[in-house]
Amino acid sequence: MTAIQNQPTRIMGVEWGTATLALMACLIFTLGIAALTNSIVLAVGSGTLFGAGVVLTSKILPAER
């Protein structure tokens, strides 16, 4: 078995597909909260907290070798 010559691009230490899925999940949850509460303030606050959670979670993932 040979090593992969072209390593995938990484964003915040994870592959771009994983980062895209995390962003999509944050947006979907934020839109859901906005729809349920009818409040822009809560939607912006929850989006900010979801984004911060993704950044903090990415810090605990193993570093690339």
C-alpha cells in the first residue's frame, strides 16, 4: 500500500468536508432556533455560541501528522 501524495486540505485541523458539515449544522440549528423563537437576538446569540462550540471542539481533535 502506498501513501497518499496529495493530502486533503485542512481547515481548523479537520478536512474541508468535515468543516463544511459543521458549518451547515450550525446554520440549520440557528435557523431552527430563529423559527421557533421568532427572535433575531436569540438566533444571533445561538449562532455565535454554536460557532464558538465548533471552534472549541476543533481544538481537542488530534493534530495532523
